Amino acid sequence: MQPILFEVPYLGMRITGFGVMFLLACSGALWLTAWRARREGIDTEAVYELAIWIFVGGVVGARAVYVIQNPSEMKSLLDVFRVWQGGIVFYGCIFGGLIGTMIAWSRRPFPFLRMADAVAPALAWGAGIGRFGCFLNGCCYGEPSESPWAMTFPAGTIPWYDHVQRGLVAPGASCSLPVEPTQLYSAVAGLGLLLIMLVYHSRRRFDGEVMTILMVGYAITRFWVEGLRADQPSSLLGLTFSQIVSLVLLMAGIGTWLWLAAAGRRTFAMRLAFESSEE
């Protein structure tokens, strides 16, 4: 864990681990999307314009959901905008990014489902790398655990403060209790989904199928990890907000796959046959 990586000399500017991972997640996602789009024959200019709208919508959505869920952490209006210090919700990023996507599509139409398949691996990359930022920041931690890979966080960190407030450790303790490293679980899950989608991309049977893999896979892994986290209160039927959204996303992913499978197989096969005849 390393919330502050270093401080810029003379400027007093602190470079946070979360901020660096956030930048890496965004830049890597843009490169992945452009790479997949070129292979799909999609105009890369449309990708770059889309990226701007997704970035703006995603950041606003991710931060807005976090602020709504954690209003007590906002000590001043400026705190609402301190995204580089952590405090974003990936599902908010999806919702905001979807709004940004629709705006970009209305301004410059593109093949929506093919673009979705190009964007899906980038979203998995962003989710995975972003969780390494959460680990460095000390947020999104799990419940106390006796598992051999459980980790402690030093005094002054978010898990340590939580354990002190809950009476799990003394105020003078040097570290928190061992907790489930849920940030790393999420990171591995995100990068695992990335690998699956990259391998499956050339084997997909219809446009949009890769995105449905992300929808279903992310929903399942997020629901599981949420059950291990200590920083998310239950909101309905013993489920957290993100678990409820995961169930909705899972059903939407399955429903979208069934719909696309019925409507898209013939269209996709005809396009492949046409492209093969041109070669």
C-alpha cells in the first residue's frame, strides 16, 4: 500500500498511487479501444471522440455515485471533485460512460455493436488496473479474515481507522487486522475478463457478443467480491448497492446475449462471407 508515491520538488504536489493507476487505466483503455477498432475497420477518429465523451461521462458518473453513497466524507465542496484521491464507483462510470456514448453516437454515428465489442476489453482493463489503485490507496478493503493471503494495513489507513472505530484493534495498534484483499481479487477478475475477451474476440458469433461476456462476467465477479468487502453497507434485502446493480447487469447481459444471438447470427455470417469474397 502506497497512497502517496512521491512529492514533486519545489511544487509540493503529491503524486498518489491511485492517480497514477487511474491515468494508466485510462490511457491503456484508449489504446486498447483504438487497436480493436482498427482491426474492426472502425474510424479511429470516432474512437477518440467517443473516448472524450466516455471519459467525461464516466468520471462524472463514477464520482457522483460515490458522493451519493458517502456524503459524510465530503467536508467541503472541493472534496466532491478530488477524484485523484480515490472515491469512485465503477458502476457509476458505466452509467455515465453510457450516456457519453449515446451523445458521441448522436454526433458521429458509428457501428454501435462493433464499437461495443472494441470497448469491452478496455473497460475490463480499466476495472482491473483501477483496483490496483484502490489497493495502493487502502480503500475498497475486505472484512477481517484468517485466510493465508489476508493482508494488514498500517496505522493511519482507512482499514485501520475502521477497525479502531469498531473496537477491533486498539488506537495504539500499528496495523489493522488481516483483511481480505478484495481490491486484488477485483483486479485479477478484471484482467482475467480482459484476457478471455481478447482470446474470444476473433471467435465471436455476432456483433455485441464480447460486450455481453463483460456484462455477465463482471456482474458475477463483482457480486462475489462485494460480499467480502467491509466498507459497503447493505441497502436492500441484505445486499449492497453494487450487488443489486450486479444482478440487474447480469440479467441485462443474458437478455442482450439472447436477443443478439437470435437477431445477429445471420447478419454477422453474411458480413463475414462478404468480407471473405472481397479478399
